[in-house]
Amino acid sequence: MTITQQPRGWQIVIAAALTLVASVVTVGTAPAAASARQPYPVPYFLFVQDEFTNSGGSAAGSNDWECTPTAEHPNPVVLVHGTAGNRLNNWTTFAPLLANEGYCVFAPTFGNYADQPYPISAIGGMIRAEDSAVQIGAFVDEVLAATGAARVDILGVSQGSVVPNYFVKYLGGAAKVDKYISLGPAWNGSALTGPDGGATILGLGTDDARGVLPFCQACPQFLPASQFIAKLHEGGLYAPEVTYTNIMTRHDEGIWPYTSGYVEGPNATNIVVQDGCSQDYSDHIALLASRVTAGHVLNALDPEHPRPVPCVFVAPFVGG
């Protein structure tokens, strides 16, 4: 995805003010196999947790390296953030939600400049996508070793919904990933204008813009005509051993057009949230804090026990 996934300054100011009145809703109860702890609060509001007061931290319910998968949910879930995100700020809804459902939940910060001072070091998804895929693969190996699981499920958003597939197809991940769920995916890149996604209009090539955008080396790789996007599609986009679910919103301002994430395949399900809920006004980032999205994700992770997907009003930029 492009870096436009992140909110603009005025959106952040509004969101910060709204956190004072945002409600926090707890979903479900802790499964019997889990410890006696109380369920985590699940905020359906994207900006509920302050990165600056928990620098380097993890979202509630995630990165418990003592977690043991249950028979009901044997696959740990690895959450993969988007461009300029990290393991905390993208997952304040889904990490506690999935932990309450009985999953072992893990989330890395990948593609960041870890040797730089904070807050630069907290900005993920900046380096070459291929190098980020290596980091994600190494993190998956750590999760498998810690939990004793055979495979993981992946839930990714935006750049994080696409880059892990490079690990799956080219770095041995097909044997380690079971279900692969993408929020706002950019399987065909994200266009600005023109057939190459605007690279020509911007005076850039699709893969040689790193000298112009040195901080975000991954950004030009998500233009539609980039070599990275072409590589993902070689021999077919989807690995046959993996089950894919793509969840999209018609109001996506980060992935243009939103149908970039709609790719048919025998092992793929494509979901547009508005097809089942006209009250859902999710934009690109609101997918991360939406009850509607959450319903689809839970069913994708556990298709043998489907539940009704709620239809409620979901606000752009903040969720609901």
C-alpha cells in the first residue's frame, strides 16, 4: 500500500479529542481453556492507545510468549501491520479481540529503522518489501518455536496484507501458513493516476525511486507496475497450500481502486464489507477497528464455527 494509509494531521487531532469520549466494549468471554484472567477490553476505536506513552510496547493480548495454543485454536495468529504502522498502533482492536477468543496472538514491527532514535524506530514498513518479508518469516519461525504449533494464521493490513505473501511464495512460508487474511489488500498495487500508478507523472520509475524516497523504500514498490507486484503474481498470486480471505471497503482512500485487492482464486474468498452492510463507511484504516470487519475475520479464522456478521455504523478514520 502507499503511505497514504496513515491519517493526516487534522485527523489525528480529531481522533485524539474523541478518545476522551470513546467507549470501550468487551467482546466475548475468556475461553475455558484460558487462564482465569478477565477478558481484555476491546476498543472499537482506532486511536485508543497512545504510542508515546507505551513506546516499543505491544497491543493488549499480543506477544505473550508463554501462550500455548488450544485444541480449538491450534494456529497462533500473526498480525502484520501496514506502512508506517507498528505492532502496537495497528492492532489495539484485533489483538485483544483474538486473545479473548482463545487465540495466541503475536505481532512484529517489521521494516523499521531499528538503529534510529525513537520515534523513527517505531515507524514500520519502510525498507524494501523483500527484506521485510525475510523479517516476517523469521518472526513466524520464532512463534512456531515458542508455541510448538505447526502453522500460523496471518492477519495483515495494507502493506502487511501483501508482503507476507512474498514469504509464503518464495521463502518457504507455504508450509508454515494456514489461513491468510488481508484487510485492504493491494495485490495489484495502488494507483495514483496512469497505467503505471503515476510513476511517470511523478517523474519516477516504479522501482528506482528510492533515491527520491530514501526513507520509504517500500513505497514505490506498491505502484501497480512495480517489479515487486509482478513478482508476487508470477505463476499465480496464491500459494495452493494456503487459504486466503480478502476483506475490502469501497471507501478505501489508501488503495486505489479498492478492487486491487479483489483477486479470484480457488482457494480465495473476496469480501467487500458494504455488500453485507450499507452502514459500514470504513475507509482504509477504519477496517482495523470495525465490528463488521471483526465478524468476517473471526469467520475466516474459524470457518467450521461461523457466526452472524454484525451490521452496525462504522465511521471512517476511527472505526466503530
